[in-house]
Amino acid sequence: MASYTCSAADLIPHLGPNVANATAVANTICGGFSAVSSSLSDTTYAINTTYLLFSAYLVFAMQLGFAMLCAGSVRAKNTMNIMLTNVLDAAAGGLSYYLFGFAFAFGPSSNGFIGRHAFGLTGVPSPLFDYSFFLFQWAFAIAAAGITSGSIAERTQFVAYLIYSSFLTGFVYPIVSHWFWSSDGWASASRTDGNLLFNSGVIDFAGSGVVHMVGGIAGLWGALIEGPRIGRFDRTGRAVVLRGHSGSLVVLGSFLLWFGWYGFNPGSFLTIAKVYGTDGSFYGQWSGVGRTAVTTTLAGCTAALTTLFSKRLLDGHWNVTDVCNGLLGGFAAITSGCSVVEPWAAIICGFVAAWVLIGCNKLAEKLKYDDPLEAAQLHGGCGAWGVLFTGLFARERYVSEVYSPGRPYGLFMGGGGRLLAAQIIQILVIFGWVTATMAPLFYGLHKLKLLRISSHDEMAGMDLTRHGGFAYAYHDEDDHSNIPGFTMKKIEPMNSSPHDRTPPPPSDEV
């Protein structure tokens, strides 16, 4: 919104010689004009803050989507466990992000690597950001932790969840978000000093790399160090499908995530009351918000349909879980370039994302990698494709509007290869950073016997052995929580490698 000023000295000559006490009249007119201008400015702040808060609420609602998706994707005997870990991701992440994470990510007057101010929200609100900005960024941080929890589901000790979730949201994720989103970040496209990586900076608008790759790669290392679940591969190395217990919860969670993505991607504009061009135009940031919602929708829909027919040809059946994962893979991919690409390009993004997910799943099965929610493949693989996609299809006009004029744009759109080079750098440094931080953490927990549960607990199910009873009590005898003298046994660390365990008989699965 343009800024206007009123000067009494400039106004007096226009009042004419016949106006008595022209100076007082001019001061009165300018005073009223200034009051109206201030009121309009305050209204703009209020509109933008309300928009950001509403977006933060939508992103936080994605936690419910993650919880339902995770619950439906695991076996019934581990339902309460996975639901509790999703609650802990939000709770532990809230405190760690408040104390440390937000300062590391967006602390003002910092260096290119890490923020150094605003610990515990000291100095907030400020001209740079308000409390609403913290809430929005916290919702993003716990989304990354929720991604990781899916990779290590059904076999991880409770204390390990608390440790990795706090570390991820309080340190690992904030450093990455500082690099690519802070005005001080060394690779940020929003860097204010003009010293941009390849004169471009990395365009990762809503976090295909910052959120999805970070969560997916962290989950990758957690699952690799833990090893597959008991029974996931038989003695000959052939994959055995351990199906989740509720397709209904998977679909419910997917729709909730879809709904929340309209805060995740369009909300990343942070403001809405901004005009592109002259005042009074019908075209402004609100148009960019709408376009971002459209590209998000088209990428997800295309990925879902591509997965549906591809899996039908490959496996011979229509699988709702595969379709939901394909849908989410399309969303994860478009998240990077959603604001700077055309709707037709989003269709290409979704189509390729579906095949990236299918290919990653085939590779994971071949390598005997077990991820109950396909989180590393979906968020890591499709997120990486989304980062590359932005470097190929970003449109010049949209890059100029969202960032600033004169920036490099997509290779396939005639913008050269500088943006694509920056995007490749992002993929490499995220993989390296998360590997250097999360892999040693999971390995250390493994060596301390704090990572994986015992084989007995894993076969019986953590709901019974760790949480006092099953999530579903179909009969009175299934509810162990009220049996006199029932206590949870002491947690025993595992002593054998998960690869050496004998799979339980099918009748033991709950």
C-alpha cells in the first residue's frame, strides 16, 4: 500500500489569499489526513496479522491429520503409542522452539549460519515480526518432527521420541530455516544485503526442502539405524506387507492434511494486503495467494490420479493408501515453487512426484528399508524433486512479484541455470546437515539402548506393554487398564539385532 504525506507548507498556497488563518486550516486538514492514513496503516497490519494467524491455525490442524494418518498406517496394537508421539511432537516442540528454535531461525542481526537473538521471544513484538509470526513458524517446525515420527513408528522407545523431537525442532530444523528463509541466511532469496547465492538465492517458498526434506532425511536415518520391524522381511529377504489397521483413518488424515496445506502454502506469503503495481488494481498479493492454492490443489490431484492408475498397472489393484500417499507426495513437491509457477506446471510437478514416490518405494524394498508411513520416500524424495522443479519452471513475472525484479528464474522458462544451481545446493546442504546432526543422535541412542524396544514388546504391541492397554477394547477382556494388580513391566533394552529376529506368526498380529 502506497504511503502519502501531507505538509501544511505545501497546502497553504492552494487555499488562496481569501482564506482566513490559512496556516491553521492547513494544519487541521493535514492532521485529519494523517489520522486517516494511520488508521489505514493500522487496518493493514490487522488484516495481515489475522491472515497469518488463520494460516497458522490451519498448519497446526495438520497435526491432527498426521495423527490420523499415522494411526491408520500402523497396526492396531500400536495405535495409542503413535497417537501419543504426535501429541509429544507438538508439546515438546513448542517449548524447544520457544526457548531456542525461533532465535536460531529468525533472531535479528545475526550471521548467515545461525540466529543469535530473541531467545524465549525476547524483544517480540518488534518492527520485524509479531507473536503471530512465531506461532506460524512453530507450526512448521513441529510438522517436520511429525514427519520423522512416521518413519520410526512401531518400534521406538518413548524417551527417544522426546529427545529427537526436542533436538530437531530446537536446533536442526531452525538452522536450516535460517539458511533459506531468514533475511540474514546465506542462501536465502530474502537476503537484504543483496549478496545472493548465484545472484538468485534459493526459492523454497513453503518448505519442500526446509520442512519436508529435513523431516524425511531425519526419519531415513532413524529407520536405517533401528532396522526394519520384526516380520517386515522373511528369512529369504522377501518383503512382507504389514498393513495398517484402518484405511478410514488414513483417508481422514489425508483430507485433514489437504485442508491444512491451504495454510501451509498460501499462508507462507505472510501478508495479503499488498498491491502488485498501482493502487486500486484488482491484481495483488491476494491473487498470488489464490494462484498458490490452485497450484497446490492441481499438483496433489495429479499425483493422486497418477498413483491410482500406475499402481493398478503395477500391482493389479486399486489401493486407497497408495493413492493418499501419492496425493501427499504431490503436495510435498509443489510446496517449494507453489507461488512462482503456472497452474499447468503444477500438473507436471504432481505427475513426476507420483513416479518419484513409486520409485523410492521400490528402491526401499530392494534395500530392505522399512518405513511404515513411507515418510522418507514421500517427504524426502518428493521434497527433493519439488526443489528441482522450482529451478526448472519458476516464471519470471511471479519471481519478480514474490521476491524482487531482475532475479533468475526457471531454466525451462528461459531464465538460465543459476536458480537451478542454487536449488541443487540446497538439496546437498540439507542432506549433509541433517545427516551430520540426526544420524549421530540416533546412533548414540541406539548404543545407549534408548532407541528400540525389546522384541517381546514389539511383538506384543506397545499399547499393551507401554501404555496400559489396547486403543480398541472390543470385549471386556481386551481392556487391561482396570485389571487389579496390572502394572507395566520394566523396560528391558534389546540385546540382539532386529535383523536376526524370527518373524512372529500371522496369528499374533493385532
